[in-house]
Amino acid sequence: MILPYIDLPQKTPLSYDTSRIVRKIAYPVNLHDADSLTILSLYRIGPSLTHRILEYRTKLGGFKSLDQLTEIWGFDEDILYDLKDKIYVDSTQARIFNLNTVTADELKTHPYFKYKLSNILINYRAQHGPYKNLQELRNTGVVNDSVYFRITRYLKIVK
């Protein structure tokens, strides 16, 4: 009898390749509302880049413009060009900080506000009183034009 000498593999559950699953998408896609499968379904976006997009969106509190996608490692201007008619951001959905009430710890959670900048902005407010307008940020001595453009998109003044 040769049956004891036959080695058959154990039965495994039926598996399939999920990377080939195609999801039908209604274009254009709002990146504020898009889930991981929707983003993954976009042309030239793989699993790693999908993860980085979602992670950066969370850190920012939402995108204010599509150009911010190029700040993500692996997302270059070519990808943005290829997706220009397929994606958009609703900038009104992004989280905005009230500069007169926000704490340094809250600001530090945002990628544009590093530890030093957050503390300087809050200390300036403590020394000079509430901000009257966003132009006062330039009086701190650490906010140049490029920093000013980036951070003011996420700030407002409420007295």
C-alpha cells in the first residue's frame, strides 16, 4: 500500500488577490470624504501612497488645496497632473484654528506649526494681547512670506 507515503497539502481557505478588485468611482472625488478604497482606486495611487495621503490629511485637519498633495513623499506633480480632473478638495472642510484661543499644544499637532513656531505665536499673544489681524504674525520675526502663506490658511481671528 503506498497511501502512507503520499504527502498531500492541507486544505487552505479559498484566497483571492484583492489588488485586482476594481471599484467604480464617481468623479471627481473629494479628498476630504474619500475612504482608503476610493483613493486606492485612483490612477497611479498604490496602498502606501494611499496610507500617506490619509495620514497627512488627518495631520493637516484637511487639505486647503490640491498642491498640498505634493508635500507627501511619493506624490509628485506628475501624479497631480494626471489626476487634475478626477480629484478636488473642499477647503471649507479643513480644520481652522482661532489664533486668539488656540494653545501651543494644539498648534504643534499640525505639520505647519513646529514646536518653536507654535510657542513663539502663543508667547507673542501673551505679551501683546489678542491678535487683531493675521498680518501681526509678521511682527513675530519668524514668519516669512512662504511660512505666512502656509499657516494663514489654517488660522482665523475671532475676538
